[in-house]
Amino acid sequence: MLRSLLVCAMGVVLAFGLRAQSTAFDGARSLVDRVQSDLKQASHTDRSGKNMERYENAQKHLSEFDRELAKGKFDKDKLDDAINDVKNVVEHNTLTPGDRDALTRDLEDLRAMRARRGV
């Protein structure tokens, strides 16, 4: 009986811990979603070879970072890759002023998130 209660209690604690961890990354996942949306919007302006490659790299690394967040892991290296990719888009792609402003704001928010979570 005591053993069953302990196993049940451990299950509740584990479930609560996983839920708390998931909730802790909800803001990060929302930011990743916003950045991916802004990249998709901006990519409609110029779809030439090297520009599209920069968009695809940024999307790929953001997706990889988000996949780790979904598992409860904040992967600083994957986030750094994504930040560098978004920076390359802002610095080298042809963007409308609105898209450039949105991606610059996204880049600042990604860096701030990195500073809060990173060591």
C-alpha cells in the first residue's frame, strides 16, 4: 500500500514537473513561431537563390531549436545558429522596410531570450 502511494506520488510530481517545464518555454515557443511567420512573410519579396537559402537556413535552425524546447531542453547552440541565420537575412536579403523592422525586432527578442536563458 505504501509502495503504491509512493509510486503514485512520484508520478504526480513528475507530471507536474514536466508541465511546469513545458509552460516555462511557452513564451520562447511563441517567439519562435512569430519569427518563423515574419521570415515567411519577408520571403515573398525576393525568392532568388541565395536569399531563399538564407530564409531556409533560418527556418531550419528555428525549427530545430523549437523541437528541443518541446522536449523541455533550451539548446543555446541551436538558438545561436538561428540568431546568426536571421541576422544574415536582415543584413543581406532584399527586404521591405516593414519586413526589415519586424525581423530586426525579432532578432533583438531572440538575443534577449538567449541572454535570459543562456549561461
